[in-house]
Amino acid sequence: MATSEDKGRQASIDGFAHEHIVVGILMKKYRNVSLVNLPLSPYDIIIVLPSKKLGREEIIRAQIKTATRSISFTGGTRGGVDREYISGVKEYRQSTETSDVVIGIHPASHNSFELYFVPTVLIERLDQKSISINKIQGLKDNYDILENCKNEVLIIQKCQEYGFLGQVRKVL
């Protein structure tokens, strides 16, 4: 049986691996995607999308979260055996100040993954620390949501169409 230390190490390895998997998946689609090598950054990757406005580019800041049953929207804390770690960073919830989208990566099978794109404009309205992936099936592998994650009006409209806006406490 695995010890809690072994489980913590495996969770850490899975987290790093999932970041690389998400970058690979998104790189195949968008080409210009990179891990961020800034250890105190509240986001893990950047995605550069060509903009529709005169050759400009749009940068999307994304936080990657492993999503077995739910997607966590918090950061700044440590899990596993090393919970006493003190970094000077307090727990925070992802917001438009910290990133543009949280990407939950769900290992559907050993070599198959589903991506859930949760824009931070939605997270701010949900006013909770996590959400079950069962409640946000409309966001699964929905690249339109990723590409428009900063468009608050569109995100709210789409979430109403997907039928889970009832969870949102504040509306535009």
C-alpha cells in the first residue's frame, strides 16, 4: 500500500505531467503555447492566439488543474506531506487578476484526456473554491470558450445555454 508521502509525490508528478500534456494538446491546435517558468506565477501556461484585429496577438494566461471529480479554483497552498510549507503566499481563488482561464485536465483513461475550460470571469461569479466536472459538461473540450474566455458577455450567455448558470450568484 502506498504511503501518504508516496501519494503526495505521485500527485506532484501528475501535476507536472498534466501541465506538459495540456501544453502539447494546445500546441497542436494553436502552435504558440508555452509553460511559464516563473515559480510564483498564478498561471502555468500562456497561449498566444492570433487576433482578428490587424495582426495583433492575444495572450491567454491559463492555470492547469488536475480534475478527477472536480476542478479547484484555489492556489497558494501546499498539499500532501509538506502542508507546513510557508511561502509567504496566502491561499487565493483564481480571478481575472490572476489568470484568464483555469483548465481542468481529466484523465479519462490511461492515455486519454478531457480538458475543461473554466474562464475566470465565470469563477468570479460562481463564488466557490471548486466545481464538479459533472456540472460543467458544456465546457469540456470547448475551444470556443477558451478562445473567448475574456469575453464576459459571451461566457455568461453560453453558460446560460449550457444550463448551469443557475449556480451563479451574481449576473451581469
